[in-house]
Amino acid sequence: MTALDTLPPQAVVPLGRRRLDSLERQSRAAGQRWLLADCTGARDKAGVMAALARGLGLPKHFGANLDALFDACHGDGIGGITVQVRTPGGFAGEGQTVVPQVPGPGVIEFTGLSAGNYAVEAHFAPVVDLTNATTIVYCAMAESDEAVPVNVQDNAIAFVDLTVDTGIVCDWYVVPLVNAYTTLQVTSYRCVFNMIADEATTREEFLNACVPSTGATQFTLTPDGAESVTLTTGSAGVGTVLFESLPPNSYGLVSSIPGDFNDAYIFCGVEGGDLPYAGHNSARLDIDASQPSYFCQWFNVPYNASGYADTLSVMNYLCPPGTTSNYAERCGNAPLAGASLVVDRNGWDQLSAITNAQGYATFERLLPGAYTVSNLPPAGTNVAVYVVFCEAGGESFDFTYQDQQQMSVVLELPGGVDVDCAWYNVPPGVPTVSPGQHSGSIAVHKFLCQGKSISQYNWERDCVTERAPAGFSLATADGRPIAVGTTNSNGQLTFTNLVNGAYNLDETTGDWCHAEADRVDSAGNVLVQNGGQNNVYIYNCSLQNVDNLPSTGTGETSTTVHVPFDDDKAWELLFAAIATLGIALVVRHGLYQAAVQHAEVIDDSSLPHRGEEPTR
């Protein structure tokens, strides 16, 4: 005996959660449609009717009044439906519906019937497929609006009592079934911290300035007349939540971002369609369960609660090779265009810009706090030394150099100030070579390997020339910086005019997985001997996550390529060094993207790594 067997016809009985689940399982196992109308939140007749409409999957335009079926359907008649009328004693009549007037219903009339209980059976196939539809039958006295009880079975047979000298009119509505439930996917985005946005900002502008949030964001969805549901991002992907099994209803959607002052701009729509603007800080959604899924993109723009904002401007200059003093005087007439600047706020937010033809880039609406400003010269520009001078309000503005992995400085912006920095890029000077000493070079060859684990690569057969730019820096074996450069479109970079000795070569834009060199010492330093060239072969085993940082400065947006670090690379390189003469640890991984080209550098110990503040 099942739960269906114990449920009497037309019964009104209390159903606990367990029995309800059992009924649903038995209904589906028996191949019957399962329609659930939850009236627990109803407080009046209108609430009950609304719950019934939701449970039956009626479209929104039916409202909370089932009589609206007449208005919505009566003009859309169906002809060609075979209808049979039977009494307990036998067959009474048969015919097909016709549509005498358009718009209007499909009609068939049976006359001369005696009193009794009649079964009215409609054969909808092949005209109408009831697989994804349900029927609603409403009968009333022909001469009045008085309803007549009717019992409908199997979506196609209506049982009705006909009394003497009366007529009955039955309206038979075929309502396409919607999916009882749909889903809502919400993705939270964190926007660049100095973004200015309002209701007129387009979704494309937000997508260019924002990335999916990696933190924990809570979203609460509240259906009208029912309990709310709260989910935390990450449960359905990065920055994403998925609300499932949503019946047709109106819903309120809100979010709470812990610890942040925030303005949210929301875009919502259905799968495969546009996502129009849906609200500021909250959204109301009328969900139609006939839609496969709903999507919302929730863009969070940080709000500056301090009321203060800073502006940082950077002017890049290219100095004569080997410049060691009087930078403003010697370099001020040579602005450097195409330099890539990255401003990092507390390791969380980043802005980028490329200097224009006047060497200028600016970052506005910066929140108070610590900023790391990194500068990368354009392709073909080789820098051995960088010198920075900053001022605000005509006074020198303090900063610290941070050059462990790239050319950068750190500033503490207090709020409400405009800071101007001059960034002097000094190429290497003319090399000084002792009599009898040779001048050599280090040539870097960059390759990309994809699709296999590291241990399975044949480095010569499976890898191709890396066309994307890759940055490298060169230093003496004791750590004194010499120059930086980037590979060209052929994956090559050459450091020339090097005296004999040991050098440390560092890849600054990616993580290598394998490296080989003609000559190395026991510490993994690259050797220049007898004025010759030392070829270094660098292999990267993946290249992914290409992101455009939002540009708020002058010029074009730069591109950043993040390459994941492979924990096995040190062991692979060690084994290779043991097995093959000339293979060694050549490169150390770095953090930032560079641009492309050939470098000409020297080992000149007289050049400072970073110079004193220039005379202005």
C-alpha cells in the first residue's frame, strides 16, 4: 500500500513534510503530474488564489483570480477537438468543436439530453498535446452565473449532473504546463576601487572594470509570502551562488558584503537573453518558472567612506645611457611613451595605465592607503637603473624603493593630496673592458609547452616558440642589478656587452618549468666565458588566465598574463642538471607581465642600482 492508496478522492487532509515527500515520489513513480500549491503563507482568499495559481504554474497574467482564465483564453478557440457525451446507460452523442467567430472559443453543442449524470470526454490528440499541458473545466448554468460542480479525471473527462429543463455551459481551458521550478544564479563582482558608477553605467562598462569576487558574499532571496533563503558565494563557483527549485513568484534579492562600504548595481535576466538593469543595492524579480534559468550579475563598487581622494601622476623619462646625476636636467626633455604602470593597493586592488606620447599617466580618485607603483619600460627599452622623485604641494613626498622583483616604489597616500612623480629610466652605459678581456653575451630563448604533465614533455618536439612578451632581469652573481629586457615576437632576448663572469638571470613575468644553458656554475649562475655567447633555453608549461586590468590612467590598457607556479619544476631541473651537462637552474620565477624585445646591457659596477633623488 502506498501513500496514494490511503488518500481518498477529493480529500482535504493535513500533510506533514514526510507524507508530502512520499506523495510526490509515489505520484512521479505512477507517471502522474505533481502539482503542489503551498498555501501556508496565505492570509485571505486572494492569498489562497495566488498560491493555487503558482502551484498550477499559471502565467503571471492570470493574477490571483482564476476567473481571469476567461479573459486570457476565451478568444483563443480550438477547433477539431472530438467530444463525446455518455450517460451511465450508454452513448449519447459525439461531435467536433468549431470556431464560429475569431476571436472566440471552439464550440460544440449537444441538445435533447435527458436529466442525469454525464461524462463529457474530450479527445485532444492529435490537435493538442497534453503531455506538457493541464486542463481546467468550469461549468455554470446556461441562464445564470451559478457554478455547477464538475469532477475532472485524467485531464480529459468531466463528470457533470444535468437536471431537467436546464442547460449547462462548460468552458474547457487547456493551460500549457510550465516547469514547476527554475533556478537563479547570482555572480558577485568586485569593481576597481576608484570607479565612478550610477544607474546609467552599462553592463559592458562594469564587466571591463570588475572581476568575480573571491571573498565570502551572502545573498538572500525572499519569495513573497514565504521564507527567505541565504547562500554564500563560492558554493556554485567563484563569486557565485545558485538558488534552485524556485516556483513562480515575485522575489526580493539583497546582499551583504562583510566589512565593506559598497554600492551595488544589478543586472538580471533569463538564460540566453539580455541582462537589463534590475536595481541599485537590491532587486525585485518576477520569476516565471517556464524559463530554464535566471541570471543576475551583481557589481559591487567600493564606497569611499573617508570623503578624501588622492591623485597620483607619473611622468616617465628616458635618460642618456649611464646617467648618474642631474636627472631632471639631463632627462627632462626625453619623455618615455609606452611604459606600463601598475598601481597596487594593499595587494588587493590594481589599476594599470600606459604612458602617453608625453610620457604621462595619471590615477585619480585613489583611496587613502599604501600603494605599490611598478613601472615597466616599453619593448626595446633597456633599463639598468631607475630613479624616482615625488612631490606634493611643492614639497618632496616620501616613498621607499621596492625592487626585489621589479622596478617599483611604495607610497603612503594620506587623503586629499595630489602627488606627482618623475620616473627616470637609465639605460646601461658604454662598457669598460679591461685590456685582454673579452665582451660576451647571454641569449635567452623562450618556449611554450602545453597539454602534458612536466615529466612527459620532449622539450625539442613538444614545445613551440613563445610569441607573447616575457620579461627578464640580469644581475651579477652577488645580486647587483644590471639590466632588464623583454623577449621579442620570436621569443628571443640578448644581453650583450658583458664581461666574463657569473650572472643571475631572473624571469620576471612567469614561472618556468624547465631550463637549459650552455654554461653554468655549481650555484646555477649563467657564465660568460672568453667573450662568447651563452644560450639559455627557458620553457613555460602553461599560459592561462589572461586578464585586462581596468585602465583609469592615460593611454591604452595593458595586458597581464598570470602563469601558475609548478612545485615540481625545481626537482625536474635538478634531475636534468645531473643528467645533462650544461643544464642548470637558470631562472627564478617572477610576478609581472612585460612587453617584448632585445636588450643590450653591460656589467658596470660603477652604476648605482637606484640613484639619489635628482636635483630639480
